[in-house]
Amino acid sequence: MGFSIFSPSRSLDGVSGFFQVVFLLSLFLVLFKAVQFYLRRQWLLKTLQKFPSTPSHWLWGHHQKVGRRERDKDLQQILSWVEKFPSACLQWLSGSRARVMLYDPDYVKVILGRSDPKASGIYQLVVPWIGYGLLLLNGKKWFQHRRMLTPAFHYDILKPYIRIMVESVNTMLEKWEKLDGPDHSLDVFHYISMMTLDTVMKCAFSYQGSVQLDELSSDGRLFYHACQLAHEHTDGVIKMRKAQLQNEEELEKLKKKRRLDFLDILLLSKMEDGKSLSDEDLRAEVDTFMFEGHDTTASGLSWIFYALATHPEHQQRCREEVQSVLGDGTSVTWEHLDQMPYTTMCIKEAMRLYPPVPGVSRELNTPVTFPDGRSLPKGITVAISIYGLHHNPRFWPNPEVFDPSRFAPDSSRHSYAFLPFSGGARNCIGKQFAMNEMKVAVALTLLRFELLPDPTRIPVPMLRLVLKSKDGIHLRLKKLR
């Protein structure tokens, strides 16, 4: 009886042998990866041994807390590290990845003086909202955009924005005055967010409406509606303005406008190679301006109001200063902004206690050595805890005490100990815009209301991309006139 290569037994043997080979190769690959993982982890442990940390699992490293309850305690955890571990600590080492947290100004100065890219992770959550503008760009493209956008924040450009800020703040205060009942308690963060969004939309592309005056939906989603409105508006305005630039007569009219908005400036600007920004880049920069210009400013201003509400003696002193500058008026000019030094001190102290952006992170593209000799290798993620930096008792005695005198004109401090707008080359390009808006809002609010805390709803700061409170920031408002 003849033998055939096509017999079932021969086929089964071939298939079985094939799977055996695949199994052995897979097993080898798994073992190789396991050894690679182990060696990388051992190398990291040895490299980072000079950076203290909390105890970790021998294999998994530090447990990364992901639950909401755990995240709510992150700021308290940071403060404990600041007190226990000088300058820096190993925040976590998980598998073959590690992140080191810094809260010493000498360390922070070194990192912010470099050109390391922003670390991925939490920043990617905002890409669908703002695209790749200045906040998220890295490398050569970031430098090109930064240089191109810097003139948009010159004081000559910012001056006319004060009138818009005054109008937006007064709209908010008029809404507050119409609320029912004496000493009404409300979540100021919601109203302030709408006010800052109103301002930035008008400054970004001369928006003629008012998101503050829209009817509040039954489920309270006005904020999200306004953000969607801003997105939809951007593309249409860019298309229309670019079409106008093709007409020489319209172009001359645009250049002669009394006040150029942010988009006008971007459209009229050129990069070093003479090229203009693409539509995608234009939208990203406008959306970034709107995001950072309203959400972070709203956070800072809300916490400033809370700090003043819980420190009535400082609030009254600010009010008296504002009255001496503005009288009982309801307007603020550019010249007024530098005539309120104590109010400015209180604003800065509130931002020290409650920094709008509690932290930033970088991924090292080259090794770094710090002043005390400790070093980190390429590829490590470095988290700069601005919250920890601002509460570091080595540089801020009694850090939990609200003390505006820390920012008196004759006071001295490390240049990197106070970074509400980050620092170095990548500091916030709109910091002057934000400070102007906060001064305008504080001044006009104190003329019309006394801010009081709501003892039934004490806000708890939470570690997020922007510092907020889980249940809002509730204050009681007492009309003064």
C-alpha cells in the first residue's frame, strides 16, 4: 500500500510542528521582554535611588491611584512629600516608567530653562478641544508660533481689551444683583467662567453676542453650549476674514481698525519664511487662547474671591484702595491697573495658595544634573508641582497662611518660587492679559459686593489640569449699594 504526502496524519504532524515552533518563539519573546523589563527596572531603581519615595511593590512599583476618591487627596499627598522629602521625590515608578516630582525653585529653574517637550498624558485630553497650539506644541514649530504670537500680547494691543473686560464683568455683576434674597449663596466659578469666556471670545474675534446673556438651559449646560458655540464660530470667522484679506480695500480697512482682535493679528502676521499660519494652526491658536484665556483665569479669579471672602480684613483694605482710585465708578482704565498695589498683592497671594495650573510636566530629551549633584537620565518624566512649590515651607514660611505682605514691593524671594504662570521660555504668553482681567474683576466686584464664605459649602481644591473644587466655589454675596 503506497504512502501519500497528502495523508491526514502527515498534515496533522505538520500543523502540530508549526504550532510548536510558534509557541516556542512566543515563549522566547515573552521571556526576552520579561528580562528586558527586569533589567530596565533594576537600572531605574539604581539610577533614581538618590530620589526618596514612599514604599513600593518589589515588582509593580508604586501603585498609580486612579479612583476619584484617591485623586481628591493628591494635593494633600503632595504637601506631605514636600514636607518629608527635600527638593524632589520619586513620585512613582511603575514597570519600566518613572516620574520624578520637583518643588524646589533651584530644581525647577533648571528644568524650565531647558527645551524638553511637554510630557504626554493629561495634555492629550485637551487636544480635541484646542488642537496643537502653543500649549501643546514642541520644538521648532513652537518657537515659530511663539515668536509670531508675542506681538499680539504687547501692551498697546492689550490696552483696548480693558473696556471689553469691564463690560463683561459688569454684565456678570448685574446678573448677581438680580438674584433673589439677601446674602445669596452661589457657585461663583460658574458665573466667572461664563464672564471670562465672554471676554475672550470678544477679544479673540470681535464676537458681538454675549454668552452670559444666553438663556440658561434646564440642565445647566450653558457652559458647554458656549464652548460649542465658540468652536463653531472659529472656522466661520477664519474663512470670512481670510476672504477679506484678498481684497486690498478690505485689507486696508482691517489695518485701520481701532482695535485689532487676536485673529486679526494672527492673519496679518508672517513667520520668518514669509508664510502665514495654516487654517488648522489658526484654529488651534485661537482655541488655545480661548481655553487658557477663560478656564485658567476663571479658576484663578474664583479662588481669589474665596481667599478675600475668608479674610475680610484684607478684602476691606482692597475695597478702600479701589474706592480711592475709582471712587464709586463702574469703569476701570489701563492707567488704574497700576494704582492698586495692595489689591495686586492679595491677588498674587491668592494665586500662591491656589495656583490656577497646579503643575506642569516635561519629558527629558537629554540627561540633566541639578545643583546638588543629583541627576536624571533621558526619558524620565519630570513633574513640576507648582502647588507644592507654592506651599514649600523652606521658601514660604507658614505657607498655609494668607499673607499678602509676601508680595510687598520691598520683599525678596527666589525668582522661581512663585510661578502661577509657569516660567522660563514657555511661560504663559497671556499672563498680562489674565492679570489685567483679574484686577478689573476684583476692583469692580468689591465696589458692589461684600464677599462672604458659605460655611455649609467649603471648597476643596482638586488636582486637575486646572485647579478647581469638586462641588464648585460657593460664596455669599452682600450688596453694598
